[in-house]
Amino acid sequence: MDEAQTPSGETRPGDPDLHWTEWALNRLRDIVDLEIRTMRATVREHEQILRGAEMPDFPLMQSRLARSVRLSIAMTERIRRDYLLRKQARIASGEQERRRR
């Protein structure tokens, strides 16, 4: 389960941190995609609302959705940075070399 196949066909131990990081980044991409689709749907809905009716607070909705996207991107960067720091710590401690053997 914790093994990865290289392009040359050899199997070696996989990196559990990398697997988790890939999973987390994929989930964040899904969230960002959903938020972007929601923003577009909100814009379309806003454009279709009759001017005489009570208008929703579009700027507030837009700012909340944009903030959510920004936070998702920031979280993605934090996950990447943490992964690289863990990897550097493993290299410094020699654990990375022990895993490759």
C-alpha cells in the first residue's frame, strides 16, 4: 500500500506524506472549483432578477465567496509548505535515505 512504482518499473516505498498532501490538494481543488461555479451561478441569478423585486445583497455574497476562494488557495500553499518542511526534516535526519533502501 505504501509502495510506489517508478517509471522504470521498480517498486519502492511510497511517501505517505506525499499521498496525504496529494489527497488534501485534490480536495481543495474540488472546493475551489465548486466555489467558482457557485460564484458564476450567483452572477447569472443576479442578472436575471427583476429590478423591481427585492434585490439580494450581491456584493456581500460575492465578497464572501471570494474570501472563501482566497482562504482555500492559502490553505493549499500551507499544505505544500508543510509537506516540503517535513521532507527536508526527513532528509536532514537521514530518514529519507533509509526509506530508499
